[in-house]
Amino acid sequence: MGLIEIENLSVTFRAKGREVRAVEGVSLTVGERESYGLVGESGSGKSTILRAICGMAPVTGGQIRIGGEALRMPRGPGFSRRVQMVFQDPYASLHPRHTIDRTLSEPLAIHRIGGSDAKVVKALTDVGLPASFRFRYPHQLSGGQRQRVAIARALMLEPSILLLDEPTSALDASVQAEVLNLLTRLREERGLTFLMVSHDLAVIDHMCDRVLVMQHGRAVEELARDDLAAARMTTAYARSLFEASADRMLDPAKAP
Amino acid sequence: MSLLEVQNLRVTFDTETGPVQAVRGVSFSLGRERLGIVGESGSGKTMTGRSVLRLIRPPGRIAADRMVFDGQDLMRASERDMRALRGKRIGMVMQDPKYSLNPVMTVGEQLTEGLRRRDRIRGAEARAKAVAALEAVQIRDPDRVMAAYPHELSGGMGQRVMIAMMLIPEPDLLIADEPTSALDVTVQAEVLSILDALVRDRGMGLIFISHDLRLVGRFCDRVLVMFKGRVVEELEARRLTEARHPYTRGLLNCLPRIGGPREPLPGLDRSGDWAKEGAA
């Protein structure tokens, strides 16, 4: 049994009398401590799945279960302690007028957890930031530092599942490497389960054990990591996505 | 003769704590070709692109020993002369359609604004030109897009609208600042082939600014690698994998690769002598 089970999920947005089916009949299962990737173009519904898990998208069909239990609306405090999300743009996801200290201690205050002073300092050190950053504002940090704060915030309640929505696509290449390394280390240390969205196949390949290719709101093909690297995909769409990423392949001459 | 020649370009910002140099002596020349400028945030690549159009506001200052576009000295040109160049002869595509298009004007109004104001072309004729430009960037239903507001378009469509807008006056030089970084790989490929066709068919010069080293290596003829306001390496794009400079090598190595090992990615080592303040 998987930790995250999504069965036949559909999400439909209604606006101006028009229906947009963002996700249609998608099923997937993520095991405990697994890292699972979602790839596809923008508009393929991959981020909508993450939002649906959090209760931030209008689910019109299917079921989402975490640890065997169907999720209820509203999600409630128990959900926040198990599942947290990291967003794409650290410039938009941190409150610009709150200090880092306030951003990090807010989840603790909401859940009435004490000892926030020590926990904030520890959270900062865990993501590789100096404790002196505590009383800074987001605009005083670089993009990579902000994303570290966003990760630290997501980990404040010690969740077991992290939903990662393009966590490095707003970052420079060298900063991306640092943040990916940080996520890998945190996953090992804390036994986290990742559900990660990216449009970059190389990032997904580096981080995930299995990947689901999506197009127009539907699941196209699920691939294990080895099959992805060996180009053993069966659908034309997954292949075209793979071929568009040809420059991200490991140079065969330099393979170990 | 080269289309654009830049010698020892410097951009300085006067701040409370003293002058900050964003660009420190960049020189290059450009023919009718695709020149890539790569670097990470803060390397000065965007400032270099904007300097060519003198689009740097105070407290920023531009200085150069020489900056000549098609025989015209850009350092001596009056503001009036610059306005005649901007858009008409040198176009610029900005990074993010979300911030660069006017949110309260329809795409059609924005596309025809230049034609109406600058070229005094009105009504049906202006509209026909705008629709043709949208078709040139592979937009399938131009009539719907003409009537749409920017928020009703996807990122890829918005980016193509901005490229179409820059192409209407048929510039000789296009400066594209991260034109594809907001796009998916497949859309990215389409936008690049549009730009490629323009360079080939119209003999346009292109300055392609990007943080994506692999993309630039695949798409451009020549690449300048910038770090802290300086060009640290200039090379032919197809020789990118033979780059010698530690910064270029570091940038190439820190990217994950499909089928690569699962060990931590090598970080970028900035401890070498080349990264020190004032190093050449």
C-alpha cells in the first residue's frame, strides 16, 4: 500500500461559463520514502495535482488517500503536520513584510507548539543558513537563500511528505545544484517522501525513482528511472519530451 | 563590416555606499549572427544588453570607449536619435510576458500601437500587419489572440506576442533577454526556430542573453561567458564542451544529467583566483 494514493482524480475549473478540465482521471501511488516525479508542459495539470492534494483545487471526481485515509474538506491541522508544500517562486511565496523568524515560527504558533526560539535556529542551520538570518526580510536574501527559507518553513511541523512544485526552476544553475543537494540530504536524514513537479527531465531523473509523464491533464506514461535513462518509453509523447531534452543527457564519453 | 561594436563598456551605479560596477569593461563585436551572452544572476548580462539601447536609468551610468551601431555612435547620439533607433532598428524582447505586456490593453491594441503612433498606419492595414506578425510566430488563431488581454494567454503565447511585437518594425538587431526561460522545452524549441529563421532569412543580428549554457551552446554561433561584470571566456558555441575557464567548466558540471549518478551535484567553486575582486 502506498503512502499517497490518488485514484481516478479529476479537477475541473469553471469560469465565465466555461469549463476547463485541468486533470482528468489520473491515478498514481507513491510509496513511503519514495521520490515520485511529475513532468509535462505547462497546462498539463501537474501542479494542479499537488494543489488538489492540499485542498486548493476543485476536485470533481476520484479520491486522494494519505496513509490509507481519504482526505476530508477542509483539510484540518492533522494534514498540515503530515504534508507540506514548497512553491516554485521564492520571491512570491514568502511574505515580504514578515521577518524570516516570523515566517518560520508562524506554523508553530498555529499548531500551539512551544520552543519556537530554538526550533527556528535549528531549522535555519538544517538548511545551511546562518542563524543571523533570522531577523532579515526576504528582500535581503538571494533567490537560493529564499528557497532555503521556504524549505525550512515547510519542514517546521516535521511533515513526512513534501510536495515540491518546481522548487529550483527560478534559480541559477549552481544554486539549483545546491538546493537539489539540500533536498536529497534532508530526504535521507528524515525519511521524507517527495512528490515533485518539474518540467526539467534531468532534474526529475536526478531526484526521483519513478516519474509520471502528463499531457493535457491526463497521465500519458509512468516510467521507472532506469527506463527513462535508457529511453524505454512506449508513448510518442513521452519520447518527444525526452528528445527535446537531448542536451540534458549524460555525455556517453564521460559516463563512469 | 560589423553591425555592432562595443569596446570597454562599463555600467556603474552610484549608491549610498559608493559606486557599484555592474559591467566592468566588456568588448565585443557582432555581425549578422547569433551571439550568446551567458552568466548567472548578477553577472551583468542584462545590463550589457540594455546598455546597447541606453536603457539604464540614473543612478546608473554607461561609459564606453566605443559603441557603434551600423556607423552611428551610440555614446554621442541624442535622446531623440536613440528613440528613432529603439524598436525600429534595434528591438528588445524582455524576459517575462507577465510584466512586460500592458495588462489593461488587448494584445491587438498593443501590437498596433507602434504602427499607429510611429508609422501613422491605422485601422485595417495596421491590423493586417499585426495579424501577419502573429502568424509569423506560429500563433494559430491570431484573431482570438488579438482580442485577448495578456492574462488570458499562456506564458508561451505571451512570449510569442512579445517577439511578434518586436518584429513588426523589422529591426536589424534583436536583443533577446532570456526569451525562452519561462517556456517549456517543446515551446522553447519552437520559439528558437522562429528566431533562427529570422536571423537566416532577414539577415538580422541577434544577441541572445540566457543563464542556460546548454541552450546557448546549441543555438548560438558564438558565446560570451560573463561573471561579475566581465567576460571571462569567449568561444565558438560548438566548442562549448572544450571550455577552459574554471567558471564555464563549473557551470557545465553543476547541471544534473539524465542517467547521471545519484551522488551530490558538484557545486560551483568560487574560491579560485579568477573569482577575486579585480581579477582580469
